[in-house]
Amino acid sequence: MGGTHGHAVGVDFGTSTSLVATRAGRRPVEIAPLGRTTRSFPSVAGYRGETLLIGEDADALPSDQVIRSVKRAITENAETVALPGPDGPRAVPADEVIIAVMAEIGERAARAGEPLTSDREFRLGCPAMWDGPQRQRLLGLAAKAGLPVEDSALVDEPIAAGIAWVTHRFLAYGERPEGRLLVFDMGGGTLDIAVLDIVGGAHPEVSVLTALGTAYAGDMLDHAIARDLFEDLGGRDFDFEAVSHPELLRALVLRAARDAKVNLSRLPEHRVVLPSRGIGRVPVLTYTREQLEDAFRPQMDAAEQLVWAALRAARLTERGNRSPSELRALGPAQLSRDIDYVLLAGGMSRIPYVERRIGALFPNAQVFDNAGVEPDEAIVAGLADTAGYERLNLHRPGFDFVVEWEENGQLRQETLYAAYTPFYEPWQVLSGQSDLGYARHGRDFPGPQQGTGRLRVRATTGEPLGLTFDGQTMDGVSLTFGRDMGFKLYCDGRILIRHGSGKRVHMRVDRWPVIRGRDHAQLVLRSAEEAIPTPPTPWYMEKEWAPPIR
């Protein structure tokens, strides 16, 4: 399926809301009406007694019976989520709630006439910061919820938003944007930033240079606003000690903070009126846009630092890395000139302060908050794209490197690199480190200390994958074991293998491909010492901003 004449469906299981979109060929994307009054529905759960409710029914429950932002349990590797409860908080299995929310997505999509079946290409979004185990957890829960997931169905959310924008510019305006796109995707649970090299058109070419994320976004702002509201109540001599249900008060104030955040994206001020039932009479408060921006400022300051980290990380993909001092010397003015386009995605992009702050960083770039749909729908629109994934390359392997050897007549395997493991942390890039990558050496290198074996490539489903090295198709790269084994993946595509004998093998990959199965694609490697490789696509060397091939 897929392709410009195929059919695709995308599911955005969001921290705050969830969406489903479909696209047939080059027709406009269609967002399925999942909510009772909106196209999205709340990713909210709650308990009425022992009955688990999902969506609007849960959202209508008393605030201390509601579970919000359950997706964060995967981000935080949490087994349980807290339900405040009238009798005090209790722990609820997070996976149970996530499965229920995702099953509701499938049921509502079917009722809307868009059943989630395997006869269309299916994609599911996830935060860029998630590692392999977190992604596998989501896929496993989605499968238990009845969604038709496969290993290749998972796409980083900011990448999906970028693909939606590239497709929209071509289909709506006939534009073929070419250059470097920064996607600033701030949702409820995470902030994700991706830097993409793009060539638009009917068959867009997208190469991901970097995708960084952090676990602060809309939820963090909600708590900052809630702290302001508690301070305002204290300033009104509100007697907190007299409240018989403090957990309920906290839940109500947090819900009021969310309402204020949404309303202040279009209004200069917002009145906060809390119900008196269960907590007593509470003064009416007024919260202004200026207060919101003051509360938001530290978070946006940190977001700017992540932007600069992403731009420095994108520079690391260029062949012939700069020295640490050169990388540290790159200031905002120089880094911002790398970007031709900026896309603001995610629900938080509706806040005017976000556009002002991010737009000011890129005075020479075109800034967009429209990918043909609302900012909080850009991800799901991209997930349903039918053309943007045909020539997509990633910034890190979406598959495992494994070491294989025979021991006592048995075949042994250990993971050397797990799919989606980051090559670096944002702070390492900000500090100016330039020779970053993923490394295993010495005692940390798996396998015996003598004999021979192979380095193989394996899908996260466990399926072995093929590779070619200098034009020769093989199942793996031979290894000679010893005490001083070494392996390193570099940001610019270099791969170093150090055998136990001391021999070094230098390889290079031009792009990390999206591998969907053994017969669909292979990992193509070449010796790093060989002559200048032929660029994988003709357009590559036509770009003024193309990293030099060495």
C-alpha cells in the first residue's frame, strides 16, 4: 500500500487529545470526527466506582477521579499513574489505562467510518525522545488495543509534522520547498525539535538531521499557572487548612490552569471560578496573558536552548566535523542562518508567546503554523501522508546491531546497539563536543574474548536483516574477538569497528534508511577509505547547503 496512489491512516495518541486522519492518494487529508463536538477526543480516563471511563465521560467526572496525561507514563518509564480519589491517591496500572484509551481510538474511528484495519498503511506517532524500549512498549499496548501495528508503523511526531507541511505546500500551492526545515513541536507532554533537509514535490525527499526532545511542555505550564493561582488565593487570605478535601482542591486548580492556558491564547484575561462543592467558597480570580507569559518564560528559555542544541547537532551530520572550539563558537546568529523554514506544531503553538519567541530566533526564515490543518493536527496529518515516507532517511538507526558467535555448539547473540538509542544528550552538544557518537569498547563489548563472530543487523521485531558492504550482499560483517574490541557510530554516518587483533575497519552509511522488512530494504555500507561516493540522489549535490561528501 502507500505511495501517491495508496491509502494511509495515521493515529496521534496525544498526551491531551487523540486524533485519526486518512489520506487517499493525493486527495486532501481527512481528520476523522472522534470527539462529540470536536475532531479530537480527550486522552483522559477516570473511574466512576470501579468502572473505567474514557474521553468526555471521564473528563466530566469530579477532578479527583480523573487521570490525565497517561502517555507520560511511557516517557517516565512509570508502571502506574496516580488517581487522586476522594479518599486519597491510589496507584492505577498505567498500561491498563493506555490500552483502554487506544481501544477507544479504534472504536471511535470505526464509528466515524474509518475502521483501523490492515488494508491501509498504518502509522502511529511517538515523541522523538523515546528510546527503543519505550517505542516497543507503545507498539505492544497498541496491539493489545486492537490496532494494526507493525514495527515500521512508528514515526517520530515532529518528523510527521514536517512531512505534512512539505506535502501541503506542494498540493495546495504547487511549491517545492528546498532547504532546511526546523520543526518546533510543543504538545502536552513533550517538546520535540527536528531539523530536516527537504526537497518538496510530488515525491518529497526528507532526511532527518536530528530530532531532540524533552519532557516539559504543556503539562509543565499547567503546573506553573496552578502555582500562580495558589499564590493568588493565599494573597486573598484563603484558608487552605479549612479545606476538607485538599486533593480535590489541587485537581480543581490544575483544571482551572488548563482552561486559563487555552483561553488566554485568544483573550487578554481569564476569570477563574472554582466550584464550592467539596472545598467551600473560593474567591474568584483573574489571570492575565501577561501572567501566563511570565510563568511560561523559564520554560521558553529552556526551549530556546534545545533549539540551539538541535542546530548544533544538525551540524554534526556534516562530513569533516568542526573542532569543539569551533562548534562552541557558533552563536545564535550563525546557527539561525542554517534554517530556511520553521514549522510550529502541537497544541502549545496556539499560544502567541510561542510564535513570538521562536519567530524572533529566525529573522531570515519563513515561519509557519499551518500545514493545511490546525497546529495540533499537523502530526496526524503527516502520519497519514501517502508520499512523504517513500524517500525518508533517519538520523539514527531504527534497528539493532547485534554481535553473533557460536559457543558450545549454540548460536549466541547480544545487542551491541539497540534501535533508536540516542548518540548524544542535548547538553553534550551545547557544551561544544563535536566527536559525538555511540560507543562500546573493551569489557563493554559483548561476546567472548577469543574466536570469531559476526556483526549483524536485526529489526526490533527480532527479524534478521540483510546488508551490503562495498557492493557485496552479506548477512553480517566478520569479527575477530579479543580483549580490545571497539565499536562506534558517529553522527556523520561513520562506523568504526576495532577487532581484538587491533585491526580497524572504517565504514560509512550515507543515510540511515527506514527498514520495513528483510526484502524491503537493506543497510548499505561502504568502506570509508574508498573514493568519493556517488550521492544517493541527483538533487543532493545541487543544494548549496548540502554537507560536503568526503
